[in-house]
Amino acid sequence: MHASICETLLLASSALTLSLLSARAQTGAPRVTSPNGQIEMVLSTGAATDTAGQLAYEVSFQGKPVLARSELGLDIQGQRLLGDRVKIISVTSSSGDETYRMVHGKSNPVRDQYNAIRVELAETERLARRLNLEARAYNDGIAFRYVVPDQRSIKELRLASERTSFRLAKDATTYPLVLRGYRTSYEDDYAKRPLSGLNPNDLIALPFLVELPGIAWVAITEAHIDNYAGMYLSHSRSEARTLEARLAPRIDEPGLAVSGQTPVTSPWRVIMIAPEPGRLIESNMVINLNPPCAIADTSWIKPGKTAWDWWSGSQAKNVSFQPGMNTETMMHYIDFAASAGLEYMLIDAGWAAGGTGPNDSGSDLSKSRPQVNLEQILKHARSKNVGVWLWAHWTDIDRQMDEVFPLFREWGIVGVKIDFMDRDDQWMVNWYRRVVKKAAEHRLMIDFHGAFKPDGLRRTYPNLLTREGVMGMEYSKWSARVTPEHNVILPFTRMLAGPMDYTPGGFDNVTREEFVPRNRFPTVMGTRAHQLAMYVVYESALQMLSDYPEAYAGQKELEFLRVVPAAWDETRVLNGLPGEYVTIARRRGNDWFVGSMNGWTARELEISLNFLGPREYMAEIYADGPDAEKNPKQTIREEKRVTAATRLKIKMASGGGQAIRIR
């Protein structure tokens, strides 16, 4: 069966139970508890459920408070706060449990199990405006969203902001990504700060990671952003433990965030909760909170790995032609992709005619430059069974989408990397959706760069393979900001929202002391084994081999890159602490891959292989060499027989790693 493996085939029957309860018939406030009983959300509007007051909620984990009383509401232009002086009209309880398949992701199939409530509220004031709140409790967190029904007093919702707050139960350690404003690519350094020490002027991106000592690890993000603005956080000026929601404003009307005809539904506000940080990485909450697959036939959507010309500067060594953005270089990279068993070649900026604007905008995507014979390149790629992706500036896609998407399909292009959007206001959020829908009509896959964080859109449109929204390896071309410490923060922060196109694979590995940024033939800090491990640790259905072809030629580590998958059937996080180290095991079919990445402190870890089946396996191990701290390119490859009873010792150098294939 090849047609949609998305969700038309359910592997387990969906169980749904509904019961309508009046608010007065309940004992205590409305509440929803996770299926395993460990997570609970309680809603209130005052001292008692029938007392009109401010809508608020609390969250607990294993009986301990995670979020203290946190207020909710919507700030509508020209009206008083919606969410204050409200009473509960009715509460509907439900539950769901279904299992569905994904084209790509961290696990397949995916189980979607939760308990839910829908609370209908009405104001006690003269207008008696209505507001609904929907909440779900999963075994790995809580999610809630606002629904503003169609009503006489609110026909068009003009939302200035949300009054959503997150009041943590006590002071905590946080890992914020502080952005310079709402128009940003989400490319910056993660910090480590006490919650009470966050600056109220800081605009904090999602996901936002928090360690509540003795209670839980918590991550705040959002899911299913549709016809709405992206959410950020800021630290309250008056309450040391409170974070407040901020919405990306419209460009044409900065005082307005969201406008639309009622009914209007907000994105899900997601609060992941786990006893240790690795469990957050395993969560599928974000995709579970999105609608099912909208593409009937997904057989053309193929995760994979790609050669890429941009990071190295379109370079090549020991060749008979002048390297650069030209026909010969692109065909050379295609030859490498074919020889290395890669599915794709991504041709980056500079191929299209024109391109006189900033960052190569203003191009004519229906034509290539004279030095890039696209017809010849594509013919060569077809002969090598290599699919070709093309890069494009978003303004050119916006201007030419209806013309070039069908043209790209006619040419045989398989995907488009779209860049420099750098915002998530309501208009741009809707633009992303328009692009993936139109691309699906023409069987084109999409990679968003210069992008905001994922929200689970790939469940509905799995032709969206990955997106950037991260300070990835490209920053090593002009800065010393991409360090092993940064690399080991990312799985616990940015990656919680979904796949990230970090663009790994740098093979000119150098020490911190030797590192010098350079645009051509760039180097990377940390060991080669650290880079190999990224292909297991970092989730992305399109993975780059970012270096130039000769960087990989004759290197024993290329064999690991040849066989490591880009989509997975199972994910288990074996250990880890943000910025320190992480080990993730992922399964595809019968094979397991294990990636360990280390920060700056050399360390030894021991991992259990108890996730293996009852048979004997062969482990192919790429480890830091004994001299890796001085010679980061040095790896040792060994093979050993292992079983589920085996405990492997992993020794990692400073900035080191280890990559293992178990077959």
C-alpha cells in the first residue's frame, strides 16, 4: 500500500467518550487529568466555580505544583478584557486514543492519547460575551486553546494581545532564546538563567525550557498556528515567577495581532512536562495537536539526505573546471550525491536569473543564469537517480508561485528551499500554509529557512520536510558562536518544536584554539564523531551533507552518512543535560542508530542497549580517537557483537561524540 501512509490508515481504533456536565453538578472546579493520572490541569473563575471572576488555571505533576494560578484572557481592541468577570456555563469531558502513521518523524506509528474538557464561559456583564476554552491532558503535558464563538457582540475579532500567563510554582533554571524583535530568523544563542533573573524587556522565543528543581522539566511552546500570530514570552515586571504571552504584531497595523471573523480559534498553548529532559525530546504532543494529513497520495514525499553547494562556498578540489555557481560544479556535486547514496542535491542561491535585490531577491525563478544550464544539470541528475531541490527567496516565490510551481514539476524539481521570511505575524503564518498547500498540488517538497519554529504543520502537510529557525552550522562561516555547548542545548530547546535543518556534516574539524571563521572551506569546532552523531540526534527529514565532495572522499566516516536514515520508527533518549551531553537511540526498521554528543567537558558515559530485541546484533562504532582533543578529525571505527544485555561505555573528548549503527 503506497498511497497515503499519513493517516487514512489507523493502526488502532479511535476511542472517544463524551459526557456533558453542568458546572454546578461538579464537585470543585473543572479539571482534566492525563490518562496515567500524573498530570492535572484545574480551571477556575474565582473562589468557586459558580463565582464570576477572572479565568485562570493551575497545573500539577505527580501531585506537585508546576504552574500556580495563572490568568487567561484576550485583549480585544475597543472592548474590555475577555476572560474577566466570567462564569462557567457548561463543561464537556471527552477522551481520545488513536494511532496513526506519519510519512516522516521521530516515531512511526504515533499514538495520540489524551483526556479533554471543553469549558463554555459567559460574562456576567451587560454584553454577556462568550468564550470557550478547550484543554487536553496527555501523559507528557497539557495543552489548551481559546475559541471565540460567533456572537452578536463579536462579529469581527480584532485581537491586540493575549493575557495568557504562565506562573511557575517556584524559581527555576531557564534556557531562553532572546530575540531582537518580532522580525527574526530565530537564529541566536540560548542562555542559561534563573527565572527570576530574566529581563522584562527580553522577547523570548518558543520553545522555552525550564527546570523546576525537585518537580519536573517543563517546555512551553505552541501547536497548530492557523490564521493567527506566533506567540512569544516575556518576564512579568511585577511577578518574579510569571511569564506573559506576546503575539507578533501585524506589519501594517502594529497595535493589532489577529483579525478575523468569528468563530476564531487560537493555537494550542503547549506545556510539556517530564521528570527528566530527555522525555521531552520523545514527545509527539506538537504533531498530535494538528489536524490529520490533508494529502491523499503521499508516495512522492521521500525523506532523505542531500549534497549542498552553499556552505562550502560552491567549492571543489582537484577538478578540471573553475568551481562556483556554474553547471560543472553542480554536476560535480550531483556525482558525489550519487556515489554517496544520497537522494538529493540542493542547488542554493545564485542559480536563477536576475537576483539584484538583498539576499538574491528579485530573481526570475522561471529562468536560470547563463552559467547555470539547468536543463543540462537536471538531465544529468536524472541519469544519476538524484532528485534536485532549488533555493528561492520568499518574495520571489510569493510573486511567482502560481507560475513556477507547475513549471518546477514539469522540469522534474522535487523540492524548494524557501528563505528569509523572518517573521510569524498572522499574514506570514497564513503564507506558510498557502505555500505548502500549493506545493502539494504540484508534488513539491518544502524546506523553510529564515523561518519561525515548527508548530506541527508537517502532520497535515508532510511535504513540509523540515525548517531552519535555528542558529545552525552556517554561523561557523562568520562567527565562533556555533560551539559544542550550543549544539548540545539544541535538542532540549529548539528541537522540541519539531525538525530543524541545522545543516550538519562539517569534516574540517578543528579545536577551539585553531578555529577561525571563513566563508570558503569553513571549519567547525568539535570532533568529527560529534558531527556524525548529529545525524541521529538532530531530527530532520531532509539532512544536508554540507561540506564539499572532496572533504568526504576516502573518509571512513562517509559510510555512516551513507546508511543513516532521515526518518525514524522509534526514538529513545538514553541520557542528557542541556549544554552538557545527550545520547539518543533511533530505530528504522530493524536497525538502530545511536548518537552521543558532548559539550566542552570530556566525559565517559555508560548506556544500556536494553531497547534491542532478543537477537544478537553487530554494532559499528565511530568513536573519538585517543588524540581527538588535539586532532578532532581522528575517529576510531570498531565492530563488536552486542545484545540487549550489553552496556556500552562511551568516551567522548571535549567537544566530542560517538555514532553507532546497530544491525
